[in-house]
Amino acid sequence: MKNRKSEYARINAEWLQKKSEEPGVSRLPGGVLYKVIESGDPAGKHPVDSSVVTVKYSGHTIDGHEFDNSGTGVTPAFRLRDLIEGWIIALKSMVPGDEWEIYIPADKAYGKYGQPGIPANSTLIFRLTLLSVM
């Protein structure tokens, strides 16, 4: 079992390394990668730890398994400091109207702990649209 977990972690790290070499992919602190899909107003407000943000999102693992999305109903609001570290890093660099695809290394997500639909040591891929900052 331990070998399978180690192999899974290695595969995810290699995937992230290859992603970092793709054109249009940039790096944020902590090894979080992102690709800009659409840009908001560059003069827009960046969130801080105490901000409440509304975000449209979908998340999946490197094999394409979708484990979460914000759906089509009411857009969820979150206090920034309560999110996983990879989201915090990315959202602090975004402004309302930005739509990014972000690639979060396992240690900035759930690390060695799995979550429903997310194996331990998973690189997470999210499509995020920051709608508002309060």
C-alpha cells in the first residue's frame, strides 16, 4: 500500500513539473501554477486574508475526475483565510473578473490526507473565476 501511495505522489509531482513547462503557465509562491483564461480589471481589488470572496469554480484531479464544482445556483462565498493554501495563494493574486486555471501541489492542498473523491498526495486542478471581493 505504501508503495502505491509513493507511486501516486511521484506521478502527481511529475505531472506538475511537466505542466510548469507549458507555454502560458506561470508560477506563484509555494509552487502553485496558473494559466490566465480571462483577465479582470487590473485596477481591481485583490483579496486579503480577512476578505470574503465569491468564486465560481470546478475542481478535478490530474486523471480528470471532477470532485467538486460550484454548480449553477447561488455562487458560494468564502472567507479567504478558511480555504486551502493553494486557493489562498492564487486568489490573493487575482482581481474580480479574473478566470484562471490553477494547479495546486499536494502540499498546498490536502497533502497526505485524502478527502472524499480526492486521494492523498493529489495535485488539484481548479478553474476559478473570482466574482467579487468584500
